[in-house]
Amino acid sequence: MTVMAAVLFAGPIIPPAIVAMVPVVLAIVGNLGEKTVRWRMLSIPLGLLTLGLVLVNLSGLAEALGGMSIRVVVGIAISVGAVLLWTVFALTNRTALAARPTMDARMWTAMMMIGGAVEIMVFMPLAASTGLLNLTKIGIRWHDFAPVLLGSFILAVIGSIAGSWAWTIAAKRIPVGLAGQLIVTETVFATFFGLIATHRWPTWPEALGVISIVCGVVSALKVLQTPSSFKQVSAKEAVDMHAPASQAKSPH
């Protein structure tokens, strides 16, 4: 919802570029909280991912920022809010899963989908009051809208349900600081799909950006396979990390 609002204010270029920084922000904030991966081992993947994201979005951002206005500034602020919300969700989700180690990933995914459905139900009255649901009245015929509706359904099944299930499994098995870096591959896929849709080859910055992102993901995977990348946590520290605040401190 925040991304949609950001696009309405700032256009289709700036918000996706800002939201694309979620993996980098999540990697930094996640490792600040968990402190499980050595920063020295994270520096190369983070550097490559950041460089790649900047290069992929460079031309679009330069063009979009050329028409800076109060409306665009509001869109940028909403985009930053979207990044913060995504980061809070990922960290909260990780904490909740850590407190429930026996939770089945399919059950957890189903609960998230139910939560999303409740949010949609809350949003429906607002959408109805603003006329967003009156497709026929704003010139969109149902038979023309059917392909969009079908595409949305497929995206919901593959992107939301299957994606959430995969994220739940990853969140239970690897640190958030590394899991966040791996989801940057969505930017690569989005770039490829965008090039196919516009029937063109990538520019040199876009091509170098994709290569940099892929190298960053490969570096992150290498960190996962290197035992020395992870800090050793004592048994007492492990208990303190997962214990409630009221139990972690001694009454004395």
C-alpha cells in the first residue's frame, strides 16, 4: 500500500529504486540485532549489491529527479516508510519464528495470508469510498480487466503465497543479515522482465549493475558456506538472546 501511494506521488521510477535497497538495509539492521555474521565477511557482498542497485537504477533516477517537486519529495518519504515497514516485518517475523522453532512453515505462511486478507477487508471501505472499486464507471470494462485480474491471481499464488513460504523457511535456517541479501535477486529479474517488455538491450550501467548484483549474491552464498564467517555464540548468550527481557535480567 505504501509503495502504491509512493508511485502515485513520485512516479514509477523513484519508489522501486528506493524499495530495492531493502535487502541492503535488512542485512545491516538484521546483523546489528543478531550479531551472528562477521562484518568483514558482509562488507564485500553489501558493497557489490549497493553498487549494482545504484547502477541498475541510475538512468531512471537521474531522469526522475530532474523534475523534483514537493509531490516527489512526499513520494520519496513514503518510499522510505515502505523500506522501514519491510525491515520491521522481516525482523519481527524472524523473532516470532525463533520463539516457535517447531512451527510448520506452511502453517506460518497460511497465518500471514490470513493476516493479509484481514488488512484487505479493512482497506475495502476506504477503496469503495474513493471510487477505486468502480472499474466500469472509470472506463474499465470487466472483459478488458480479466487478463489483469488473472495476472494478479497468478502473482498472488506465486509471489505472495509461495514467496512467503520460501521466506519463512529461509528465515528459520539462515541469519536475517544474509537472507536479506539473497532477495536482491528480485531486482535482477525485474530488470530482465522490464527489458523484455520494452524490447531493448540493457545499457552498460544496467548490465554492469546486474553483474555486480549477481556477484554480490554469489559472495553472500559463499559466506553461508564458510563456518569462520559466523561469530561463536556461547550457550549463555544464546539463552539470553531468546529469553524475554523480564527473564534475561537478574532481579539482583
